[in-house]
Amino acid sequence: MMLLRLPEARTTGFLPSIEVPVVKIRQRETGFVGTRFKVMKSVFPRLVLAAIFVSAAVLLWFEVRVTQPEQAADNEKPAAVKLGPFNRIDNLKSLPELHFVDGSGAQHTLADFSGKVVLLNLWATWCPPCREEMPSLDRLHARMGGNDFHVLAISTDLQGISVVQTFYRTAGISSLEAYIDQNGETESALKVPGLPTTLLVDRRGKAIGVKVGPADWDSDTVTAVVNAQIAASVDGGK
């Protein structure tokens, strides 16, 4: 018969040495059963504690191994670089040739504003956020428009330039000139996701920033961005 020998007792209070059969346990040997019960009663709590510690260690190891790579991946994700209210466009490309007309019906393209920093705003009179931000665009152009900078607001209304002119009069828009792309060519060429969409265009005709949604365009933040871009363009930078 195989035997399992537990540690001998010393002055530290361990259990006395006892031979415990692991095969053919006979319950009728009442002496053995009573002793076995005492051994298990003392050892079992320690085994439970050991199991709890092991389980906790495994869970902690698993959490560290799983969460650390996820956190590292999140930290490696590049954040969108801001340019005031704009998201900066890293891969600069020249904008396509855009066609639109003014209040007199004269044809224009973006090339007419070559050499200027342009704030190109695509909007429509039926778009509430577009209408809301238009006065701030008008104030920005009144303050900064000139040889170096131009706010170019192009409407995409299908009803023609008259609805734009009517809105300008009603809203008190006096600095901006009315332009319209009634055919939707500009929206298609730029793949505009929604209105309003505004692009910041440098003197070379390259879009360097984009903002989808309304903004406070005559704020100090936007003014600083425009001034910095004008200065950078004059110095030969982007």
C-alpha cells in the first residue's frame, strides 16, 4: 500500500507524522477516519487560501498582458492635428478647378483668387448651421479681407443666386459677395461630406485645413490662424 507522509511536528505546532493510505480507504477503520478528518480540517483552509492567491495572480497577469498592449496601441494612434478649428491636411494637393458664378452671372474659378489665402466656405440657405455662421464669416472678411486674404462663400442652392441675395439682405451680410454653384460641381469635386464645409487654402491653391460643421469664424483663434498663414506664405513657407 502506498503511503503519503505529512511533515513531522516540531515545536512550531505542525501536525504529528501520520501515515495516510491513498488506496483502498476503509471507512470501518474508525481510527483512521477520525484522524483523516482532523488532517483535512486543518489542511483544507490553507489549500483554499493558496488557490485564491494563485487565481488572483493569474487574473492580474492576464489583465496586465491584455490591457497594456491595448493601451500602447491607443497611445500610438496619431491624434488629429488641429489648426485652430480646422483639421490639418498633411498630404497637400492643389484643389481642382472650381466653377461658380457671381450675382451678375459672371463665371469664376478658384484661380481668380490665386496668390491669396482663401477661406472657402460651401453652404446653402436651407442649411440652419450655415445660416447661423454666415454673419461671423461676413465679419471676418470685413476685418481681414484684402490683398492677402479672402473669404469665398459658395452657395449650393438649386434655386439660383436670387435666394442667396435675399438671404444676404435679410441677414445683413454686407461684406461677402454672393457666389453660387447651382450645378453641384464644387461639392462633387471636393467630395464634401456635409454642409457647411470650410477649407483653408494657401496662396498656391493647396488646401491645408478642413472644418466640417459651423464655427465662430471671427474669433481670435481663427484670426490668429489666418494671420500665421499669411505670414508663412509671405516668408515662402506652407
